[in-house]
Amino acid sequence: MKVLITDPLSEEGIDHLKQQTGLEVIYQPELPPDALLSEVRDAEALIVRSKTQVTREVIEAGCCLRVIGRAGAGVDNIDLAAATRKGVVVMNTPGGNSTSAAEHAFGLLLAMARKIPFADASLRGGDWKKKALVGQELQNKTLAIIGLGKIGSILAQRAQSFHMKVVAYDPFVSEKYAGDLDVELLSLEELLSRSDFVSLHVPLNEKTQGLICERTLKLMKKGALLINTARGGLVVEEDLAAALEEDQLGGAALDVFENEPNIPPALVRSDATVLTPHIAGSTAEAQSKVGYDIAVQVANYLQHEMILNAVNFPSMTSKELEHIQPYLRLGEKLGSFVSQISQIRISEIGIRYYGDLTQVNYKPISNYILKAILKPILSEEINQVNARNYAEERGISVIETMSSRQRSYSNLISIQLRSPQKTEWIEGAILRKGNLRLVSIDGIPVETELGKQILFIRNEDTPGVIGRVGTILGEARINIASFVLGRDRDQPHAVGVVNTDGEIPEEVLQGIHNIAAVKFAQVIHL
């Protein structure tokens, strides 16, 4: 399996990949974009940092691509929609460089407050401008953190050690979490109007693009200082340059830019800016950690399908994966079974978990079920990563629920395919020693093995059906491993599930169709 690395990666990460059996490591950190399209064609994994642009074209060119690993947190250089649609897992290492990024942000804050870069440049230029370089203390000043995640939380702790008051804006953290950090949560508008320093620590997406613009800059205190070590697109650079020119802001320290490595000349010329070339996460410790972490994650996925820190799929630790692996198999078999016997146009898929399954991370199980249901229906390549997206695109609602209601099995998965006119229903469970069992169809009990070849029939509940089916299979020298018949007590209907040791040819299936009482017959391959 080919692993292509197109950005600089730590030796620890590369060495780990090279030590793995079955992996071919291609390390080309200066690969031009046109060469990337050719090199990625037979790669099963692509590992990048922030420089390589993993566009839709790159993803489509990766015929064998299964996983994209980002050594770092931000994934705005990766087309997530294209990756998900193709079923490619995208992983990052969100905590690997958090301390480095937070420390760099605080370093920029200190540098601006005490005018250190300007003092250094002035002195090197032969000047001794003490009066022009009067700074400010951090003690009792207010630091605003926009985005109280891992990096923002570390920055808050550093600032508090300098006796700064810390406020934050983050609609996704609780009052309790902020309170434990001794951080006050505010609205964005109030935060900007009260703060002496504003530091950005949010991802770049549709909601945060251009967050700091003419409108929000005017809300900031006159003379306030802005720090951005997150993503360049968070700031409208022309508006920032104008605010600095008009002395609305006291200064800006930027480590990231919208079109790197191109920086607006107005920001370069300004005497109120401190600029660094996207190095907040670039420490020896951070690069070693994120490089090694992403190598481990990618190798584990390629070799064991273990997913950690995925941004487009529910993550699973090795312990979780080991625990739910039997349920993944059960869900996939049940989904495949009900899809192959379905006779309706699906508008809704209902998945319900009972018993022990209410205590596990069931989202990956649902994804495997959806993959198995949709695969026979759609012409596109469907897998557990993109199945939800394809269901949504086709207007198929997916409803997942858990139930504490006692059932006959300690773990049970119930799947319903629904149309406005009809519902098709299947249930399965795992018995001792990991034995996967089909336990009911359309509410009719039929506990039996989920084998490789299964004959499924719906028939009128009349005498002779079992004997006739058995005779046809026997005459074709097809051995029956198990034959389970269940019936609806309220209706004259029955279902039969026959596990066979061999394939059932089309002419044999047709013979079963010809039995007068048989209304439906289908060979299921699992």
C-alpha cells in the first residue's frame, strides 16, 4: 500500500511508516502540483501539512485513495466535501501543536505590547529611540480569546499567569468549562468592545470567513491589538490595513495570511504590524509529535481500519474498534440482507439499538449499515465514509434511536426501510462467541445464522411449501445447512430463511418461484 507524503514530515513519522509491513513510503516534500496528480493515482494514503492543496482534482485523481492525513489541526487546504463524497477518510492531529501555537500567540502579544520587534529594528539601524518605544504592561489588561478550544485554553492559562483578565467568545463551550478556566464568556460584540488584546483561535469555515472585517474592527477599543495565529481567511486584510492606517487599532500580529505566501503590501509597510511566516506550530517538539501521530493514525487505518481524529467520520480508538467490530459486521450483514430483499422506494431509514448497544459509539455501526443498504441501489462507489452524504443527497432521511425497552436479546439492531406506503423490517443480534444471528423479518421471529448464501422466501402459510422447497434444492444437490420458517400469527403469511452450503443457480431459484404458494424468492449473498 503506497503512502505518499508531499510536505515535510518528522523523521519519527517517516520511520514509523517505513517499519510497517505492507506499506511503501514515497516522501516527496517539494512535489509540484502537476506531478502530484500523477503520483497520487496509485496511492492509498496521502499525508500533508498546510502547503499541499488537496483539491477536488487531486482527490479524483487518487483512484486508490482511502485516507488523507493532515499533520496539524487545520484542514482548510483539503476539499472535505470531495473527500467525503469519494469515501476518503480525512484525519488530522488537533492537539499535537496546541502548546506551540498558544505560546507563539502569547509571544506575539508580548512582542507588540513591549514593541520588541520595532526596538530591535531601530537599534540595528543605529537609533536609540527610548521615548518612541514606550510599551504597556499586561497586568490588569483584558485578553479576548475567540475560540476557547485546546489552543485558546492554553493561551488563557498563560495570560492569567501574567495577571490578565481573560474573556472569550465560543458558542460551542459550556459555562462550566469556561468557569473552570476562570474565563468569562461574552457575546462577540461585547467581547470586542471590552478587550485590550484580541486573539483568534477558530477554524476557517463558512461562518468564520471574514470574521474580523470593517464592521467588527469598528467594535474594537481604539488602540486595541489583534493577534491571528489561526487562519488567514478569518481576517479581511484590506479592512485591517485600513484600520491600522486610521489608528483605529494599535497594532496587529499575524502569523497567517489569506493567500500565503503573498502578504498585502500595506501590512508589510505598516509600522504597527508584527508578521511571521506561519510558524506558530513550528517547534521541534510539535513537528515531531504531529508527524509521528499522523503516521500512526494513517498506518492504523490502512492496516486495521481504526479511525482516530477523523473530521468526516466518527472516530474510534483501538479499544472502541475492538469492542464494536462484531456489531459492525452484524450491521453490515443486516443492511445488505434487507437491501437485497427490498421492494420499495426508500424515503427513510430507521435504525434502533437495544440493550448493550445503547452504551457504545453507535455512529460507525450506522454508517456500515447505510453503506450496505445503499450499495446495491446506487451506481456510485459507496462506503462507510460517504454513505450518509449519498443518503442525504437522495432525500433519504436517516433516523437513529436507542431504546431501553427489554427485548429477548441483550444486544439487538433493528433496521426499517420506509416508504410512504410500506415498511420493511429486519432485526439481528450477536449470541455467544460472536455468533451473528438474524432474529426477525417484518416482525416475524426467524432466529437463524447469517451465512454466505441464503435463500429467502415469502409465501402463503399453507402445507407443503417446506417440503417442495427442500425437494427442489435436494434434486439440484444443494445441501441445506439450516431451514427456518416463521409465520405471522395474525395474517396467513410466512417467511422462510434457508442457509445453503453452495450457490443456488438461477434455474433452481426459478423452480422455487414456480411454487404456487411462494410470492417472493431471492438468493441473498452476504
